[in-house]
Amino acid sequence: MSLKPQEVEHIAALARLDLSDEEKERFAGQLSAILDYAARLQALDTTGIPPTSSGLPGRSVLRPDEARPGLDLEQLLQNAPQAQDRQFRVPPVLD
């Protein structure tokens, strides 16, 4: 499928792009190639294939969530610029 220059101009207008004549020619070829590939995909028979969200096997790349002891409160407050009454002291947000 070959796009006409008017179609490329229309697509550029929808995307609010101001293209030069050279860019219009280049994008016409690129967009035509994309549409040709989409047409090839639509021609495939997928009647027996259930819809999937991914073609990859479902596995988690994250480590297992394991409870571990956290920092002691005193150790944690050592990193605070200011602490008061065993809490972080921060400047007020609202006056």
C-alpha cells in the first residue's frame, strides 16, 4: 500500500507536525511499509489462537517477597537531619 502525499499531509496535520517535502517523501515510504506489515498480520489465520496479553511464559522477574527485620529506630534516626520525640522533624509545609 503506497500512501499519497495528501494522505501523509493529513496524517502530519493530525499529529500537528510541519513537515518539509523531503520529510513527507521519507515518511510516505516508512508509513507505507508499516501499513504493508499490518496488512500481512491481518492476513494470518488466528481462529484457533486464544487472545493473550503476552507471548512470553508467565514468570516473575522479581525476587520473592520475604519479611526481614528492619532498622532499629535509633539507627534510623541517626540519619535524620533533625529528630524530636523519637520522630523525624521536618519543616512545616503549611503556614
